[in-house]
Amino acid sequence: LRSSLAKLCTTAMPSFTKRLHFLRHGQAMHNARAEAAREAGCSFDEFLQLMKEDDIFDADLTDLGQEQAHAAAARHSATVEGVQLVVSSPLSRALDTAMLVLPSATAHGPTRFLAHDDLRERSGWMLNAKRRSKESLEAKYPTCSFANLLTLEDELWTEELEPTSNTAGRGYAFLRWLSQRDETDIAVVAHGGLFHITLNECRPKVHAEGNAAARFGNTELRTLVLRWSGSGDERLFTLSPEERTGENAVVDP
């Protein structure tokens, strides 16, 4: 009887896996002072205020951010060698980071390099979280597919800061979308806030094990194993750190 029940459970609740490389963008023009203050122990309100003071529409990488991305590319080349798909936030700092850290994968063009609206940073209030129009992005990044953008113009951004529950909902929706893709080795390039909220505030639908849910540093690449069971809105995800040794175990500063 036990063996019959176990077989039934296995059949009813299949489990699947993918290897994901979560990569946060490099330092951008809006967060240089804010990140330094956070490391020094400032409050979250002070952190937001500094970003607001340095705010700029769709903030680009700083020179340091580009250097961080080049360094990450050299450090993680072996880890990402087998990447079959790169999915990025449509904000410029994430797209540029993707191209700098993953040049081989993104060079394959729109079939392997996609932008997805659900990967955007927590939206609203600050212009750095507002994306360019689809037409503008297609002109600026011709090797990336923007077919997954929800609207031609940015209709997510408002004058009010997006509730974290909405950001978490986007993160969960993205994992559902990703779980339906055929690729099994995927790079996901996005933002510290989006990653933190998805990995910490989507329980019980998303469970991050070990240090998977820790806050990301600039251009930190974290390889996680994604497992799931169930379907539709009841799909449950678990993300676990992949065990790595040698140079690929280094965590970016």
C-alpha cells in the first residue's frame, strides 16, 4: 500500500528543475551614494532619500559599474559557459550588464536574449525605475527581443512607489513563465530590490534555501537550482544554492 501511495503522489505532483544564474546589475548613476550609505549602516528611508536625490530616468551604469561587469565576466566565464538563454529586466542598467557579463550568450541575438517586464525593479516614485518605450529599446538594443514587454509605453510606473506585494507578484509570475521554457540553464539579469522581494516575500509559493535569499551586491552572480511542483497559481518553487568549488565560488564585492 505504501509503495502504491508513493507512486500515486509522484505521478500527481511531478517535480522539475532548472539551473538559474541570478545576476544583479552593476553600480548605476542613481545608487552610488545610496549603496555606500547602506554599507555604512544607514536606515532604509535614508537609502531611498539618497537615491531620490540622485534620481535619473532609466539610470545608466557608472564607469565603475561597467568595470564591475567586465570583472564579473572574467570571473564567471566558466560558470555561465553553458547558458542557453539570457532574460533581462528592460531597464538599461540591466541590459548593459547582461551584454557585458554574458557577451557570448547575448551575441546570439533575440532568440537567446530576451527582456521581460516582470523583472523590472520595484516601480514608481523614482525615474530610475521607469523604462523606455518599446520602440526606443528596440533601437538601442537591436540584439535583444522585447516581445515580452506588456505595453509599448511604460504603464507600470506611477508617482507612487509600487507596493512590495505587487513586486512579489511580478517575481512569482516570472518564475511561472520561466518554468514553462524549454531551456534548463538560464541567466536572469535584474535588480537587487526585485530579487530580494521575490526570494523573501513570496512565501509559501517561493522558498529560498540557505543564503539564496541574501541581498545581492553589484554584479553579484548567484547560481541557484530552481525546483517546482504543481501547476497554475498553485505552482510551488524552491531555490537552492548550487554547490560550487574553486574560483567560481567567489562572491562579488
